[in-house]
Amino acid sequence: MTRRFALLAVVPLLVVMLGAAQEHHPGAPPERLGNAHFPTSCTGGAQADFDRGIALLHSFWFPEAVASFKAAIAKDAGCGIAHWGIALSNWGNPFAGLRSPASIAGGAAAIAEAQKAGARTDRERAYIAAAAELYKDSQTIDQRTRTLAYERAMEQVYKTYPNDPEAAAFYALALDQDALPTDKTYANQLKAAAILEKLFAAQPDHPGVAHYIIHTYDTPALAPKALTAARRYASIAPSVPHALHMPSHTFTRVGLWQDSIETNIKSAEAAKKSGPGGTGEELHASDYETYAFLQTGQDAAAKTVVDSVPTIVARFDTTKMQGAAPAAAGSYAVAAIAARYALERGMWKEASALEVRPSSIPYVEAITHFARALGSARSGNPADAGASIERLAALRDAMKQASDPYWTEQIEIQRLAATAWKTFAEGRKDDAVDLLKTAAEREDATDKSAISPGPLAPAREQLGEMLLDMGRSAEALKAFEATTVKEPNRFRGVYGAARAAELSGNRQLATKYYRQLIEICKRADTPGRSELQNARRFLRASH
């Protein structure tokens, strides 16, 4: 067995063959899911279906993975490890936050079936026992405690079977799942990276390895390290919508907007073709696409995506098992796309009039209230912002009650920023700056969720805009430059830095940032936003 795994580590096997693909999709072109092989004791031809399920699981295409694992079970009722695959598919995207009761129930049932069917090897039993930790006593044990238990169990599998590349990949993913957004040492990510980089060298066409490297480095400080895997992943598994989308996580982090646009267009198209289970992924890709269009001044293209959302929503069936982007991600995208379109363009009255779509997910509803509060305060109607700010406080408390510290903090950051602008509009400008500084410091201490390409309005960028409005251009420049480090090539951040440098009398630095903005926006609408027109005038006058 050890020799077998050692061979697999350096000679990846093509596991998704034309015959298997045609069996699942008659008349369709051959699937391209990447090379992944998870040896099992399953018999009767079940191995091919199991391997297809593993490849799909690694790319977070959960409905299709479940179908393949069920096909394996149909060929070998004693294939207990296939029930393990169904259990992990029910767990879904490890970065999707708190699990729904339905997800927990489905996963727990699959684990029970795995244990009932049995497993023929110690290795398979170890995988099943590890996944069971995700669901164990879910009514009384909180989710983080369970994921940490799963991480420890997968570490033991990894150590017991050191030549099993699948154990290494799943252990690395468990480390990433448990990484805290407040840990700026990136201890878990760097530990996962050390494992994944070795696997990537040995198995460059393994879908999970490329995928998990992108997630591992999905922070501002580490993102450039993911570029090789990001550029490769879409070609490894182009049949999977999420594999087409996932590179944009890295492209967004480093400000490669056109690359993000192009890969998300492909992802949304592939998700649409995949049926109801892909609608969440289609919306998720559309949010990233809209964000990138807005950073490059391609507002007309962004509006096309905004206008397409109702049609996509009409196909959005939250009762269907979703792919990598769960129902919550789809709901998030619907609210975020509309909010981004108003806020990124500085259309404050438009933002103040956004329609609130009631949601059972507090952080989804918070998006619109945050945008409305900013829009009201920044268009000179601070009284109108009050109701949205109060609602943000209630939504924050709802997330706290749900024992979700991450989203509790994110909504509180939004509430602080919105309150700052209301305070500013009421004339208490020094108090407003203090509030926004607090929001910026708290946002710097955490990070964005994978559910989103970025904050609706980075708090430190807002601070720069507030200071600029107060005539404190030197301080504003520092705020904008700090923003451009964390959120490179953001339109409002780069323009703000240019304008602050200009007003500070630093024409050389202003020229640098205005040129950067023009380069970012080389595909922008003509004549485009007033900021772009100002940039062109400044550069012409400088010659």
C-alpha cells in the first residue's frame, strides 16, 4: 500500500475517463475534472464513480459529487467510503460559515450510513471517523469546536498515511477552514501551504491541490503566491463552474481586474448551463464580475450584470443542493451587486433608495441597510440614515445570538462606518473621524469572507474620503495609501490617493496615481466618471 501511494504522489492518474463522463452525461463532450485518484476497497466497478466524485468534491461541485458517490454505492453496497464522500459533500464549502440544519442532518445521515455499511480497510475507517467529528453532537457542541476536532482527526490520518496525497490535501483544507481571519501570522495557512506546494509539484493537475492553494493564500499578504495555481486551476477542471471562478479570488486580491472579469464570465455561463444547483454559483461569479467591472470604470458592463440579476433570481431554487456557492452566497450576491453599483460610483441618492429585500440571513440584509445609511448620510440626509443604522444594530445582535462572531463583527464595522457619516453630516466632524478610525482599525484586524470579492466600501478608504472632505489632504493620503496596499488597484482608493497627493502639493505622486488610474481603466466607458475626466485633465496639464 505504501508503494502504491508513493507512486501516486509522483505519477497522477487520469481518473475521469470518457466512458465514465458519457455514463453521467449522455451525448455531452468529455468531462475535464482534473487528475485525482483515491484508492478504495470498493468493488464492482465502483472505483471509477468514486474517483469522479472525489474530483468533483475537490472542486466543490457537491450535487454532482453526491450523484457519483451514489453511483458507486449502487455498484457496491458495501462501499462505505462513498457515504463519507456524501457526508463531506453535505458539509459543503468549508468557507461558507455556519451550517444549516438541513446540511447537518444530511451529513449526519451519510456518516451513519457509512458506519452501517462498514469499511474494509483501516484507512477508510479513519477517513469516516474524521468526518464524523463535523457532525458529532451538533446540538450541543458549537461548529468551531467540531471543525477543530475534524482538523485533529485529519492530521492523524495524514500522519498515519504520509504517502497518501488525498490525506494531505484534505488535512491542508481542514487547516485552512480553521484559520482565523484575525490571525495575521497566517499560521494555519502557512502550514497548509507547505503541504500543498509539495503536492502541487508532484501533481500539477490535481484539482484539489490547485484549488486549496488559492484558498490558502487568499489574504492580501499572501495572494501573489497563489498566481501560478490560480492561472492553472481553470484549465485543470474547466467543466466545473467553481474551477472557472476560483482564480478570480487571487486576481481580485492583486487587482488583476480584466482577468477576474473574463474568468467569471466563463464561470457564470458554465453555472447557468448546469441547472438549478448552479444558480448560487452563477450569482456568486456575477458579484465578483460586477466588482471588477466597477474597479475599471466599465459601468455600462456592470449595469448589464445588475439588470440580469432578476432573471437569474427567478431560477434560484434554494431547496436544491448548491455547488461551491451555497444559497447564502447567492443571496449575498443579489444584495451586494445592487449596493456595489451605487456605492462604487458614488451615487449616494441612488444608494439611499435601494430596496431592502428581507432575508433570513442577517448579514445579507445588512448589505442594503449599510448602503442606504451611507447613501442617506452622504447625500445630506442624516436623519434618514438613522433607521438603517438601528437595523444594523439589530442584525448585528442577531448574528451574535447565532454565535457567529465573524459576521457579528462585520456588521458592527458597517454600523460604525454608517454612524460616522451620519455624525459627519450632522456637523460633528471630529467625532465622525474618530468613529471611522475605529471602524478602519477593526476592519484591518480581520479580513473579508470568501463569499465576497471585497468590502462594500473599505473603512480606511472611507476615512480617506472623509478627511479629504475636511481639507486634511496629508492625512487622507496616508489613509488611501494604506488602502491600496490591502486592496490594490481599487478605483476609489487609487483616485483618492491621487487627489489627496494633488491637494497636498505633491504633483509627482499625484501623477503616479493618476497614471495608475488611467491604466486600470483603459477599458473604461467614454468619457467615463468625473474622476477619470479629472485624472486626464491633470495629466494633460502636467505635460
